[in-house]
Amino acid sequence: MSLFRKLFSTSAEPDLESLRGTLGEVERERRRSRVGIRRWERQRRQLVDRMKRSREEGNPLEVDYLWEQFKQHRSEGVDLRREGRLHNLEALALGRTIRALERLEQKRNRDGARSLLDRLRASGLMERALLDRDEQLRRLEEWDEVLEQFESGDEERKSDPEKALFLAELDSISEVERAGEADEARTREDELLRRFEAEPER
């Protein structure tokens, strides 16, 4: 359940103390999200390094396995980044709300504070945002189901242009590394990962 939904769905009117407490929860989630993304990035680098070694060793079965792992890992990264963006937006909105209420409280404008909270509750903005996100997740699940059915049918799984392009570029990067150009190889690998791990268009 969203912290915003929890905050504004209670019968009691949220006050500055409860808003600050909720902001603390959001900040903890933001930190947890950043740690998760850093861990994901380390695992991504390990997968790519293993894929390069397997290519050099001429182990196509291991490469196929690692490619599937890489695609799954990429999907997990999309979800992690989306969660991170959600926490950032929650923290931004809560912080601005708290600052607005603090200003109204300093002016002893209780009616203004109540009006602001009522408008936030009545606007339905958070509910709509959550529904949009739920809809995105539902579509992603349907997308995955279609892919699962397709892949289970044995239709031309060997023809994977994305994989061919990725591996060709990975081989080129390995050659640059062997030539002693570590910085150039790292730059090219980072660019390759940025292109292949961008959130797919739907």
C-alpha cells in the first residue's frame, strides 16, 4: 500500500507530525532502493564479465544461459528504477506539503492548512497515479505471458537479433580490453549497457 494512500485514507486528518513520520518512512525506502540498485549494478557487471569469459572460452551453452539471465536481470532493473522514481516523487511531494503546512502554521492559518489537506485528499491525484502504475504492471504481466507462450512453442528461438548485436559488440569490447585500452573498453561497455537496459517502449 502506498504511504500516501495510507496517510490520506484514515479518518483522522493528517497533521505535520504524521506527515513528517511518513516522510521518514519514504526516505528509508529511498535509501533501501538506492542500495538495491547498486547491488543490481554489481550483479549486472558480473553477468557481463562472465559472458565475455564464456565467449572467449568458446562456451556457447554458457553464453545462452547468461544471455537469458541478463535479459531477466534487465527486467528487474526496470522495476527497481521505477520504484526508485516513485519513492523520489513521494519524498518530493511530501516535503513540499510539509513546508507549505509549516508556513501556514507559522501564520497560524489553521483554515488554510485544513483547506490544503482537503484539496490533496479530494484531488485523487495519488489514487490516479497508483492506478496508472497498477495498470502498467498489469500490462507488463500480460506482456510476459505472451512471451512465455511464444517461447514455449519452439518458434525460431535461435533467431535473436538483439542477442547477436549485443554479443558482437561485447566481442569488440573484449578485443579493446586485450589491447590494453581498459578505459576505452569500460566507456564502450557502459554505453552498450545503457542502450540495452533502457526501459523498453510499449
